[in-house]
Amino acid sequence: MISNTPEHPSEIHQIIERGRAEKWQIYHRLQELQINCQCAGDCPLKVQCHTVQDVIQLWSVVKQISSSRQQSIDWLQLCWEKSNDF
């Protein structure tokens, strides 16, 4: 689950509640992308997004990690079909 808790108009704070393994995978990937986040023990993952690109990266990371292999295949197939429409 992702919930939005803005504290400042130019920032978006996301709280991500996932299983422990998924949470840490998301955390490490966001660290690689240099997106500010905090993760302590059994607490939810807290992410601070400053730009639209940060929000899109967050969405992408969560989707990639939480989707099944078949869901990812279906998503890529849909994207491929849509790209052929242009």
C-alpha cells in the first residue's frame, strides 16, 4: 500500500507498507536511484519525492518488485502492442 502525506507543496512523502523482503528490496533500489528514503526495522518505508521523476521511479520500482513474472510479461506485451499503434 502506498499512501500520500504531503507536508510541503514541493515535496511528496510516501509511506510504503510491504512485506519485509519487498520493503528492503524497494529501499535498496531507491537508494541506488538516489531517492531519499528511510527504513527502520519493522516500520513502513518512508520515501521523500521531490520531482515527478522521483514519483515515477518510485511507482516503477514498487511495480517491478511486487509484480509476478506473468504480470510483468503481460505489462510488457501491452506496451509492445501500444507502441505498434504509433
